[in-house]
Amino acid sequence: MLAELFRAARPQTTAVATQAPGQMQAIAGWQNAQFSTWPGYDTSDLWVTDEQALGLPVISAFLEISTALVVQMPLDAYGSDGVRLEQTPPILRNPAPGPNRTLADWVREYLRSSALRGNYVAVLGNNGPDGWPEVMYPVPNGQWSVEQMPDGSIWYTIAATRYPARDVFHVMRNAEPGELVGRGLLDTHRDLITAAVAAERWATRYYEGGAVPPAHIEHPDPDLTQGQADELKAKYDINARLRKALVTPAGVKVNEMDSDAEKAQLADTRKANDVKLAMACGLPGALVGLDAPSLTYRNIVDVLQQFLSTTVMGYLEPAEQQFTAFCLPHDIETRFQTAAVLRPDFAERMSIAVKGYDAQLMTRDEGRALIDLAPLGELSESVSEGDELRKKAEAFGLLVRSGVDPRSAALAVGLTGLDFIEAMPVTLRELEA
């Protein structure tokens, strides 16, 4: 009964979509959303799979760099007072557990699905003792559909089973108002990705053939059989690929066909495609060698932090909001700890720790944690007394140098039991070499 009350307390997820009631918005074909009332997509024969898109160096690098950054960020829960909870909820420690699966596996799947397809869908598991789900079960792309019913409720169909929206963890990107399906790179930049894949295929075949263009072979024998022609073509193809000499009968002519990679600007086209793909992904060219090599280490660090603050956070913030709305009580929110990545180098962190401790803005252990050192606990009483005595002595010296009688200065700062020998004050300095 208590679990049902907690479940009923989740935010309402029914929405009024722009489509007619009951119209199905399915992930069809290669996961490209089919909108009968939205004329943005043209009818085309272009076809690109996830594997082909991942084979492009820029997209692969984008996902690898993004994953490498996010897996370093703990996923924590915070109370309404902004204080991090000591006990992290199970669904944040490992959202989709399984044999040899960790949070890093979930992060990799989430980024890939969100980037390429614009959607990440998972079915929430049963509620735990606190009345909220502890796990989720990811649904592969192309195996789910979503529709809005006449009463305005939203339902998902997964493997012939229907689930209400409150039981589904769905993160969308680039969706228009009222739409139920997001768009990824394979939707918004389909032509660009297809052109890049085509260029890579041509480059592969061109260099696989020894960078020798195809040819038209003329044979003087009018009675040449198809078998003999195939044998001659096979020998030419092999020798062209291995860049070896080929002996042909007298009268045979080899005419190169117009397929020159240099004239077709193959190298320039591939580089231009890489630059455009980097822009589409939000990936700074400096991180994949597309910018001038004059950037220093500090410049690269700044570029990496900018990439994290803009592009990567565009993927993390929707996930945080989904966790907060569907997987945790209303007074708890989820945040990735970006400070684990967005932090200065060791020397700068050391300076911050020293200044923060001197200004009494952080404790000694907080300063040590900033430079990745273990805590030492509270200061001992003897150390505290020594610090107090040093401060009194410094204040006493300042008063004496200002013309105050030494005995009066000692009484003013609380130094008792001192013997005054009426000697002149002495300042000690190290001898210069």
C-alpha cells in the first residue's frame, strides 16, 4: 500500500501532443521518427547504420571523449538543503546492474543512444523499500514505440507490453514542442553522415586497389569469351592492387577511367566532412587534431573544460532531471559531480587550499581533500596552543615597535610570566651568500 502511494506521488507525465489523439509515433525502420504531420524530413534512399556512423573517426572520438569525462563524475543525490546525501540511492550507484556491469557501462550506453538517436529509453524496475525504483532495464533502439491516447495519457509499447509513462525512463533530445520522440545525429545530420561514410568507403576502395583508378580494357580478339575476359580483368585487378607489372597479348589497350581521387578532392572532402561532423557533435576541433597545432597545454585544458561545460552538460542535465522526477522523492535531486573534472592543476589547487585555510574558509582536512590527501583529523591541543602563542607574540612585537611600553603590551595581549631584561629589540636575518 505504501509503495503505491509513493508511486502515485510521482509527477504527472501526460502531455498534450500536436498529433491527433491515438496517433502512433514509433521508432520505425532505422529509428528515424515518422511524423505524418511534420514535413521536415524528405523522402530519400540514404541509409546509414549505427555501426557505420560509429566508424567515422570524429563521431567515435566524440563519444569516447565524452564517456571518458562523464565516467569520472560521481552521480550523487542532494537534499533540499543542498547537502549531499551520505547514502547514495541504488539506482544512482548502478542504474542498470548486471553481470560485470557498472555505472560506466550505463554512461556509455546512454551517451551513444542519446547522441545517435536522440532517445534513451528504459523500463523502471519494481520499487524498493523506500517506495522508489532501484534499477532500470534499458530498451534497445528500434524496439519501442510511444503514443498518446485520447484521454491525453502517454503509453509505451515494448515487446508487445504496454507501460504507462510513469514506468518508463525516457530522455529526449532535439524534440519539437509536443513531440514524443527526440532526434539524434542520424536524424538531424543524416546527409552529412551519409556523405562522410561514402567518402570513407571510396577512400577504402581506392587505396585498397593500390590507388590505381579503374580501367577500360580493349582486346583485339572479337571472339574473346566471357571466361577469358574475366580472367584478364582479374589479373589486371590483382596486379593493380599489388602494383606489379602486367603482361597482355599484343593489341590489348588499357584506358584509365575518370576516377582520380586528387581531381575529386578526396582528401579535402574527407577533412571538410570531419570539420562539419565536429561542429554537429559540438566537439572542439582542437581535441581531434582539426585545429592548428600551436595550442599549448593550458589552451587544451581550457578547451576541454569548455567542451564539458557546454556540449557534455547538454546530455547530462536531461538525465539528471529524469532521475530527479521519476526515481527519487520530490525533495531529493540528482547531480553529476563535474568538479571531479572541472578543477585546476595540482599547483593551483595547492594555492587555493592554503589560501582557504589561512582565511578560515575551509578546515585543514577540507584543504587536504582538495589536493587528494587523506584527512588527519582535528588539530591536537598542543598545536592549537602553539598557534595561539605565536599570534600573541606577533601582536606583542607590533605593539612594542609602535612605541608601547613592553610590560603594558604584554599585559594587553595576555602574555604573562615574562622577564624583561631592558635590552634593545633585535631582528634576526639570514646572511646573504
